[in-house]
Amino acid sequence: MIRLAVVLALFLAGDALPPAPAAAAAAGQGYVGVATCAGSTCHGRNEGDGKVVRQDELRLWQEPSSKSGAHSRAYAALTGGRGQRIAAALGLGKASDAPACLGCHATFAPAGQRGERFRLADGVGCESCHGAAEGWLAMHYAVPATHAKNVANGLVPLEDPRTRAAACLDCHFGSAKGNQFVTHAMMAAGHPRISFELDLFSALQQHWNDDDKYRQRKGRIDNVRLWAVGQAEAVQRSLSLFARDNLASQGIYPEFYFYDCHSCHRAINDLPGRERRFETNPARPIPFGTPPYNDENMIMLSAVAQVLVPGQAAGFDAAARNFHAAMGEGRSQSVAAAARLQAAAAALSRALAAGGYGSDTAFTVVAAIAGKAVSPRFTDYAGSAQAVMAVDTLLNALVREGRITVGAAAGIRASVNRAYAAVAAPETYDPPAFRAALGQAARSIEALR
């Protein structure tokens, strides 16, 4: 079900944490902990009235009733009933002690790099996103500190969309670092299915003011660029993990994390009058009955490439088709095709990160997602859910950019909500009905141009 609580779930991870380094951590690589940032002269104020940054970032991070506080609640989720049931089913012992869980439910910091004030119980803290702070903490506010100097000292430049996507994807999609990969077994034990959309996640976690001071330091945030680059980076991450033999299989079986869940999880019977519950996808030349690779981000990237990088769109689509076709040939062929598709996605990511975006870009991308070239590919629940999030994200971008008013957006909300209703639950998902609802939502947005 498409709910933000599921979308934002920080998932359980795979293998153990890496061993603590034999020697002391390299200078500047220590994790100092959330408490080090929490002073009232730093980021621990009750009001966002700082001269340069808000300075109430910790308040927003730990807000108990808001999605903005989800990261601070990540560790606590392990101690609840659901977390304990999942860990028990997997034989992990206590979830709050299990390295397989802590990789994403707490700041990922090797034991030898944890400072005196570092606490796993803080959950996903400041340094999960901004990087180990020992090297830049004392200098990042000093006069005449600059953002460039802070980055040079180890601060992660999250204003760069590719860097931000990489940081988020480690937990919201998976990494090869040894403890940040969700498995089919984890989902079978009760962990939510993983979903990722960079601009939406950024908006829900925003703890900064996008004002002149921010833009002077870090540049202007373009929400369409953020969304588009996020799609490209998600494709790359998925393919890079799939290419790893240690992640792509569970014994004699493939690792089903990479495949569309709902191609198998549907009503099954062998009665003579049964109805087939899936559609053949025109962009997936796979043998009949083969579980399809989860291509939700590939579909979105194909749509945005048609609009913003048309010279590379056909090549990307061909690489995607060849990747799906290779699934019917064998593991070695699939890995080789994945490498070619990953290279095409990387080229698109670079182009999208560097490209210019006009005032009508979001309108055009919405039209492309629901257009004749892309819409027939919405045959599966996961891809359709990603499309709804994309349309909603791009609509919000139009509001933030001043292209349409809040009132105008509210006026077509019912149309967008019908598209959400069409993916309200996988059990009731109907591809033709979804495509009709998405098309109506796109037409409603286009009418505001």
C-alpha cells in the first residue's frame, strides 16, 4: 500500500557490520554523535531563528508526530513488536543488537570510529547524511568558514543531487557495504517493501530554509532535477547490486528482492476458468511466466530522458530492453547487460545533474509519464506506484516554483487522489484502471499550464 509510513521505513539490512579497525580511525573520520551538535548555540534551539541556518534542526529531526522525525525513531522501531518479530523469524536475536538491523536503523559507524558521545540509540543521526564530523565540526561555523572549506574537510555536499541520492540510497534501496541490503527473507519476515523517491524524501526530511542565504552557500535547489537524478541513481544502484554474485542469489534461487514482488504475490489457482492476472509488458521481452525485474525507476528515467536528454533516450531504452531479454538467457548475459544499462543510466544522471530546467519542464515530464510511449509500461504495481509519486512530486514542484498556485493545485487534488486510489493496495491493482486514472491526473495538471 502506498503510505508514507511505508515509503519512509528504514529497512533492515543484510550482513554484519564490518569489524572495528585494528588501528585508531584515520584523523577526521570519527563519528562524534548527535549530542555534540545539540547545543543551543549550534543546532539545538527551540526556534528556527539562526542568522545563517535555522539552528533548530535537532528539534525537527526528533519531531515525534511528523515524518521529519522518522530518522530519529529508526532505532526505536527495532524494539517494538514488529521489529522483534522480524528479528525472531530471521534468527537474529534482539533486533536492537543485530548488526543486520543496525546498518540502517542507526548511524553506520564502525566501532573503532565512534566517539564518546556516539549512541546507537540515537537512530539515524546527523552524521548518517552529513558524514563523520570529527574533521569538520570545529571549523564549519568558524569565521570565515565557507561551504567549500567544510566539504574539503569531510562534510558531505548534499546540495549535489547525485551525492544526496547516493547517501539516501544506502538505506532506502541498499548498498554493498556489508550491512545495508534488504533481502527477500527480510520482507518475508515482515519488513516493508523498499521504495525510493529522492525529491519526496528530501521534502519530508527538510530542516533548512531554501532562502537567499542557503542559495548563496549551496546554490538553488531544482526539484525536477532532484527527482530526475534520483531516478537515474536508483537505476544505477539497483543494477550495481544485482551484478554482485554475493547479493544476487540465495542458494540455488535468485535474490527475489530485485524482482517485482507482485508478479508472484497474487491469488494463485489452477481452475479451468481462472483469469490471468498480469499483462505482457511491451518493454520487457522476457519468456512468458518469468518474474520481471523491478523496473519502476527505469520507466521513470525513460520518460524524463525523452524530455530532457532526447539524444540518449533511445540508447537507454534499447539497453533496458536488452537487459530484460538477457534475463531469459542466463546469469552471465544478465550481468553483462546490467553493466551496459548501468552505464547508460550513469550518462543520463550526469546529463540530468548538469542540464538546464525551464519553467514548463515539470509539465512536460508529467505529460511524458502518462503519454502513449510510456503509459503501456504500467502493467505492474511497483512501477505504477512510482508513477503516482512522480506525478505528485512534479505537481508540488510546480507549486514551489510559482508556476501554479496552491489553490489551483488543490483544485485538481481529487484527480491525483484517484490515481493514488488506483494503487491503494496491490490486491486490487488493475492496470487499465490505473492507466486511465493516471491519464486523467496528467490532463488535469496540463490544463493548469
